[in-house]
Amino acid sequence: MRIGLTWKLLLAIGVVLALMAGGMVVAVHRVFEPDLSQYLRRVEVEQIRPLAELLGRSYEQHGNWDFLDRRRWREMLTEVIDRHAPHRDPSRPSGDVMGMLPRLSLIDMEGMPIVHTPLPPSPMHEPDWMELPVEADGEMVAILRMLPTPVPVAGLDQQFRADRLHAFYLAALPGLLLALLAALALGYHFLQPLRRLARGIHALANGDYAVRLDAARGDELGRLSDDFNHLADVLERTEAQRREGMAGVSHELRTPLATLMAEVDAMIDGIRPLNGEQLHSLSGTIEHLSRLVDDLYQLALADVDALVFQRLPVAWNEVVEEALEAAHAKLAARQLRVERRIEPLIVDGDAHRLRQIVDNLLENCRRYTESGGTLTLELRRQGDDAVLTLADSGPGVDDATLAAMFDRFYRADVSRSRDSGGAGLGLSLVKAIAQAHGGSVAAFHAPQGGLGMRVTLPLRHEDRRGPGHSA
């Protein structure tokens, strides 16, 4: 049987309180008796202090200790006791109720006894004297000493200790109950969010990505709920992209395959002649399928960081010029005018992959820019980066489309035909290749009214400017 966190918390608090209570009981047993003895010693010292003062005044009057005999010694002690016991019953005779007289002695400065105690010290221990100086005219003339009380205090000690422990138990029991109640409240306070989090995790594991937690708390559990909600958002978006991707792949592959099969069947049935023109049409369809499959493969490699490319010094400006030259005929067919400003820049990378970036961006502009429009292409240095910017004259896109431009199978107008709209993989591949080269790509609203693309790649290390230069 597994024990829940609430019971574990209660058990932990109970054990801590029990250890604290046990420690206090042990402390009472071990510390009380020595403290009681010290307290009694201090009380007795204060009781004989008036005797030391009286002896000092008497010495000042007589100038020596000849006046002090056993009878005078007893009278002086009785006088001190009666003077400092105002609440004594006057009907009872005075007396040495504490048994001080047998324990008191007076010695001179040479260590000779003036009045000595008749009570012998314990033969097993050295006498533990309590001493007070006797002063006359500002000088010490004798030492008043007293042995500690020989009266057994075990009974008093035990009774006093038992009383204190009883009071401690009476105070500790309500405290223990209050602590356990507080533990229950704390357990509920902390465990309820954890239970909700556990239910949310089970829901995510079962494919319910719409589950969310209340993150109103301001403590660590609240931040954990925020992290859970963020994870659920990411999983929900990922699942949506996966479904859209599967739908897009099936659509993009099914349509050209259906066309290809229909044309082949027509040739087999003799509906269409088997000639060069028909074979050229089939070749175009197969080429389209090949490009689509290759793009999917490249994106799959990018997902697992396995996109293969060489890292060599590449003249980025030459790659851009070659791509422009190759796309010249297609751009001219749509009457698109190209304005270029290209700086000679060297980057580290794979020339074939970098050429794919430029080809895909130019193809995107060719498909979506209105005939007779303008394409502006600029390659320039910006700090330690080479920045390639392509902007067309329109039409433009809204902000939502701008944010989703690099999602796979995304097309601004799904009603477009494949010839004008493409499969929606080109910009995703541009992003993957740029990131694989340590760069980035971003879309923006072009000043000409159309769409702009900005690809940033780090320059070759040897061509980067020092800390004192700027773009």
C-alpha cells in the first residue's frame, strides 16, 4: 500500500514534534538538577551576606576577633536570620531553620580558623566552599565560608520536575493537535494543485491537448502550472501542424499521382497518342513529384538535425548572381523587373544549400508578384552578418499570414492552383537551411507594398570586423 503525500506530511510533522518534545523532556531531566543546585547556592550566599557585613562592622568596633566566641557567633547568625525573615511567625522561637550554623566557618587572612564548622565535609570529595569576603575599613580582614546544604533535595527535585513536566505536557498536547491540523491544511493547499497537475498530465498522455490548469497562484506551483499550460500549447500546435502536414502531404501527392495515372491509362487505352508531347507532360508531372518528395525529405532531415551540407568558404554574392541568372527567363515571362544591390561577401556553408535558399525565395516572388511588378534584391554586410533582402511590389499579406509564412504546407490562398501556389514547403525549407547555417530568416511588410524576406547568415570568421567597427 502506497502512502499519500498528505499522510507523509502528517507523519513527518508528528515525528519532528515528538523529537522536540523528547528533547525538551531530556533537557528538563538533565539540566534541572544542576540548575536547582546552583539556584540554592546563590540563595544561601545572599542569606549569609548580611552576616559578613555584620562581622565587618563588629571588627571595626573591636579592632580584632577576640570578641567572637561560639555564643556571640550564634547570636549574630540569629540576628541576621530574624532581620531578613519579616514574615516569620512571631509566636514561634527564632532558630537556624536552614541549618546554617554547623556549615559556617570564619577564617582569617592567614587561613587560620576564627570560627570553624563542626560539620565534617564528605570524605569522598573536597569541600565545595561558598565564600564571602569580610571587610572592615575598606580592607578584607576575613573570609566567611559555608558548605553547601547537606539536606537531600531529591524529593523536592522530583516533585518540582514532575510539576514542570505535567505543565509541559498540558501545553504540548494542544500544540501538537494544532500542528497536525495545520499540516492537514498545508497538505490540502499544496496537494490539490499537484493532483490537478497529475490529472492534466494523464490527459496529455491520452491525447487531450486542450486541457489547461489554473495558474493564479504566485508560488512555485503556479509557475509549474504556467509551464504545464505552455507545454500543452506547444503540444496542441504540434499536433495541429502534424495533422495539417499529413493532410497537405496526402493532397500534394494524391493530385499529381492521380493526374499521372489518368494520363498513362489514357495512353494505354489509346485515347491519347504516345508521342513526345505526351511524354514531356508526364515528365513534368514526375519532376514535380520528385521536387515535392525531395523537399519533404530535406525537411525531415532538418527536424532531426541531420541536414547534410559542407561547410566551406562560399562567395555568397556569386551564388545570388547565379540564381538570378537562372531565374531570369521565368521572371521575364511575368514581366518582373529586378533591382539589385549586391556586395561581395564570403560566408561559411554549402553552396548547393545556399542556392536552394535563393531559388526558393525567387520562385516565391515569381508566383505571387503581380505581372509587371518590381523585385528588389539586396545583399549587404551588417556587422558580422551577411543580410540578403528580397522585397516585391505586391500584393501584400496580412499580419496573420506574415506570422505563419514559414509553416509547412501553408499557403496564403488555398484556392490557388498548384502552378501558382506551390505546395507550401519552399519557405519552410529556406528557414531550415538558414538555421542549419547558424542564421535566421524573417518576413516583413515591404515598403513597395508587397512581401519582404530577410535572410541573415554569419560571415566567415576571417571576414568579420573587429570590435571597433560597425555596419
